[in-house]
Amino acid sequence: MDKKYIVLIVLGGLIVILGIVYFVFVNKPAPVTGPTELTVVSSVEEEKYLKEIIKEFEVSNNAKINFINKDVSNYETESLNMIATGDIDVWGIPNSWIYKHINKLSPYSDSSSKTIENYNNKYPQLAVDENIYNNKIYGYPLSFDSLVLFRSQNALNAIVEANNISKDSDINLIRKIETWEDLEAQIPLLRNKLNIGLIGAGRPEQNTTPDILSWMLLQQGTYMTNVSNNQAIFHTSANALQGPDYPGAIALNRLANFSSSYPDNLGDPVKAFEEGKLVYLIDYSNKADQFKANNPKLEFESLSVPQLKQIKNVTDFVKYETLTVPQSSKNSILAWKFITFLQNPEYLQIHRTLSKENTFYNNNALSSDVTYKTLENTKNWHNPDKIATDKIFINTISDTLAGKSAQTALDGAAVEVTKLLEKLQ
């Protein structure tokens, strides 16, 4: 065969091969990719209250949100197991866990000075202090709850009637609850032969008791930890408000006195209040829904928690869940996009309307609300391990009720909390 034809045949073959390669590899249609999946885990938020917002995010970001709500009792252990395998993209954690788990979290990539300035302008100081670390944002809050003083009209009416209280001065004393002194002044007036308690606060069986003790210590001017946050000093004489020495012991004694005046046969204070057997209860505001559901006949109101008469600084206490992104997330950029997406005031309002929860949505119309006012006055402390500290504080109160001096009980508690703080260093 002529060489010219051989060359043409070879060239033709090469062109065919190149064409095949081009159409198979170069001109191959881009694969159709499905939505990126994000797993959101929370012990507080529920998907039904975020459904509308989630749907909008999924459509605009080609994403699919898998929302998991876990029971709070085993939440930490189960969450950490999922984080270890990279199965959580957005992790809702109690604000008291931030310090403990900071090394497991991935900060928001846009932690610019402008973003941090916006954060400072939008959120109360508590959220700023707890979510911004080394000029990096580690979490955004969504909803919160605050300690309030519940007052049962049913129980109060029963005592007033039994004690034949009719003087205007006495009635006014009962109605006015602004300070601890106001509350303590009612004790002799409301003593009665009925099986009704005056105040539920500081009882070891009440799961809110450790938070109540933290709040009362801070309210009294107690320094909880040293500047380096590696030593507990709530047992020392130092007072941040220039009040009396050993403020921690003063606060613990006050709480123990209220706890010891509570009738043992009433059992759990929350249940006793719900049944109309307790006049006052200090607990979180979201208990109101429980009371209404379990006892529709209960008439009660939510008041601001009592303050100290001699101290002008109002001190409140809140808890909240903050949304974070674990370092093990495979989709951290999209995860942070979802978290910041939720912070739109319009979406926060939708969430609040549906859930009836207290969101961090800044609405001037709410400024007079008891719960919202607490955000401005809230204090907290560098709690190294909420679960462990709760047990320590319960034991501290129990020891005081058993006869140990408040100062001695706090001395022992400080040693135990210091050990927890040292673990974080």
C-alpha cells in the first residue's frame, strides 16, 4: 500500500480516537450534584419552629438540613460521640459549655472588626463575653430564658384569708416585691397553719438550685474566679461591689435560710407551686407554660427576681443555647452560613412567634417585659463544667442545711471547682 494512504489512515484513526476522548472526557456533562447536607443538633430548639426558615435556606443554598433534637439528660455525651465522627455541622450548646468545649469548635471565618462590632451592637454584653474569644466569634445565640419570681395568687389568697389579713399596710407589703428584704418581711406576716410554703428556692431537689446559687453569689458581689480563670475565689472576702466582706457566705446563708423554711412534706417546689401549695417560686420563666398546662386553674404572675436593697446594681441570670460549628464538620462554611442566616431579625421574629420562646430579637416593644429586661442586667461566670459544678453546689447547700457553716461549705466547694478550672488550662 502506498505510504501516503497509510499516513492518511493513521491520521484518520487518530482523529477518531481524539474525538472519542474529547466527547467522553473533555466534553463530559457536569455531574448533577444533590444538595449539601447539614446536620443540626440541639437540646432546646425544635424543627417545627424553624421549618419555614429552614426551607428558605435550603432552596437558596442547595442544601438539606437534617435537624435532630436530643434529650438534655445525655446530650453532652451523645453529642461528643457524634462530633468525634464528624456527624454534627451545627451544634447547639448551653452557654455554660462554651469555655469547656472551645477547643472543639471552629470560629466564624468572618470575624472581622466590623463583624465583631455588629455583634457587640446587636447582642447583650453577656453573649459578647461568652461567644467571642481572642477576637473570634464562636457562637450565635438564638433563644434564652431567665430566672423570675413566680407568685401564686391561689396560695396567697388562701394564706391572706386564713390569717385574716386586711390592713392596707399589710396588703401593700405583700404586693411590693422588689428586694430580698421585701420578701423576708413577709415571712412573719404569712406564717400559717395551712400546708402552704412561702418560697421555693435553694432546695437540693430543685434542678434550678445551682443556677440560683450562682446568681445570688454574683448579686452579692462575689468574685467567682480569679483574673486568670484558673482558681475559684467565691469563698474569699473580696467583694466586687464594695459591700460586706465574704459576700459568698452571706449569699449562701440567705439561700439556706429560705430553703430551711420550706416544709419538707411539700416535696419538689416546682410541683408544689403547680398545685397551689407554694406562694413564691424562683425558677426559669419557661416553667409558666408547664404550670398552665398542668393546672389551668392556677392563677400566677411572673415578677422580677428580688434584688439587694443596699446595692444599686441590678443582677439577673439567664441561660441560653448558642449555635456553634464543631471543628470536625465537613461543611463548616455552609454551617456558619446557616447560623448567620437565622440571625435575620425577620426570621428571629418568626421563630419567636411560633415557639413563644424569648429570642434575642431586639424589639423596643418588649423593653418593659420582665424577661427581656433581664438581658441588660445579666451576669455570669467562667463555669468550667456545668454538670460537675451543679453537683458541687448542691452538696454545698446540703452541707449548709445539715449544720456546716456557710463559709466552711464554700471553702470546700472552691477547692473542687478549682480542680475543674485547672483541667481547662
